[in-house]
Amino acid sequence: MPRLLLFLKAPQPGRVKTRLAKGIGAEAACVVFQLLVERQLRALPQDWQVDVHYTPNEELARMQDWLGSTARFIPQCDGDLGARLEYGVANSFEDGADRVFCVGGDCPGLDESALRRADELLLKHGGSVLQESEDGGYVLLGMDAPQPGLFRDIPWSSPETAAATRRKAEQLQVPLQLLPTLYDVDEPEDWVRAQQEFGLQLP
């Protein structure tokens, strides 16, 4: 069965969606973050196991109060994003997962059909599957076996993140399938777009 790892920060104003906050304020940006994550959880395949990998580690109660019993909650390890992704993926495979998909919570276009398509590609071709974001990052990375090299020496949170990941897959001879590019909500204009295209609104 596929396992989806949702990497999230606790919803604290000033610590989430900081670029968006410069345009709409920290409190509103935090609410947008929560709306996007809740929308993402509703869009996941119901037959997939979902693990929420959260940070900071002391925020378990806040995460459970927010997201309830929809998933298992696992604290992220120390280190950069690559180390945290590598750790989460390795533990999932050790725990018996067949295929593992890493996502965030801020891509409104990442719906059930996109996730099932990613799984179909992985089952057909093996290796890994990548769905890039318009800003040069990625919104999904899936694999059918641990591939720690895909998370090492990557320029995270940069326009080169996805390109560096593609190069790593080529260097490591890991088959890589690409899905259509989507966008995530980081800037005020992204939020305007998400409101127009997906009907998302602040309460």
C-alpha cells in the first residue's frame, strides 16, 4: 500500500508562510497555511496511509488538536530538509511501506487524481516520480525503495531544487518519471491565484 508523508510545520504565526505574510500579515498567512493543509488532507486517497511528519517536536498536542485522528504523527529529525526527508522515507520503508510519497501541504492542485497517477507511474516504471513546482522546487517525490542520495547535496528552497534532484537521479541511475508542473502558495500572488482557481477563501 502507498504511504504518504506530509511534512508540516506547526501552525504558528510568523513561522509559516513567511513570504506570504509580508503581503497579508502573519496571522492571515497562518490561516491560509491551515486552509491549504486541511484541503490537502481532504484530497488524499482514502485507502492510503498518511503520516504527518511535524516540527517543532514539542508541538504534538497542537498538531493533534488541529488535524485530529486523520493520520499518524511523527516528529521530524534534526537537520536540513534533506536529512528530514531521508529519515522519514527510510523509516517508512523499514516499517513495511511498498511505495512512499513525500509532499507538503501548500499545493492546491495536488489532488487525489494526481497522487494516483504518480502511483501508477511508479508501479509501471519503478524508481522514482517527481512533480515539480513552478518556482523550481517540487510538490511531490515518490519512490519504491529508499534513495537517500536524492536528498543529499540539494539546494533546498531554491529555484534549483527540482533540477538538482533530476540530476541526482540521473547520476545515481534511479529511473525518474515526471508529472505535470503545479504551483504552491508562497507569495501573495499565489494566494490570489488559488482563490480564483480553487475557491479558497479566508474565513
